[in-house]
Amino acid sequence: MTPKLYNVLKEQRLRALSPVVRGHVNTYLEWLKSIKPEEVVDAIEKGTTPQQAYKSLGLNPLRFGIAAARGFLKIAPKWGNALKEVATLDSALLTLKYENPATFKILEQYGERGTNFLRTWIDGSLEVLGVTKPAASGPN
């Protein structure tokens, strides 16, 4: 795939979405584009989860934005389902490859560990947004 084809496919996919969902998907894509390589290395090495990162935000405007999105997605589950269709490992890897290549290279350097990290963060982010249920934990 070339960068030009990637952009065409991305624009087609975005145009097919409802304007309400498109805004949330754009926010998700902007988040992927803004991830710094050193943040990925730090999170992989420390084993930080999205849930831990969310809790550590404290009284932060980002946390308030997440809470607002979470509330919206709770009352409109069909938009959460649309977000789940877009927030996949494959689409995240493509976005990083073409729009955040430095972070993509770091994930590649970690190999399977980097891929598992990204998958965990996508799944965890959907959980933080209330789109998916928390994974059942074993006996305590």
C-alpha cells in the first residue's frame, strides 16, 4: 500500500461514517498520530495499561473529555459499535505506519511484544470508553 492509497481509503472510510461518529474517529486517529516513541518505550517497559494511564490523569482536561465521550457512547451504543469497527489492530498499525512512522518503527523493533502492546492499548482504550466490558479477572 502506498501513502496515497492509504489516504484515499481513509477518506472513503471516514466519509461513510455518520458525522457524529466521524468526529470521534478523527479524535482516535489524532491520538494515534500524537503518540511519541519515547512514550511507547516507557509504557512497554513499565507495563503501563490504558486503565492505569487514565487513572493517573487526575483532574486533567483530557480525562474530562474522555468522560464526556464515555457518557455519549453509553447512551448511544451504536456509535460505540462503529468505533469498535474502526479501532482495530490492523487500522492502528496502518495509521501509525503512514502518519506516525517514528512510533511505528519503535513498535516494529519490539516485534510481537510491540504488537501485543498496541492490541492491549486498543482494547483497554475501548474499555476505558465503556465500549467494551472489562476482561474477567481470575480469582483473587
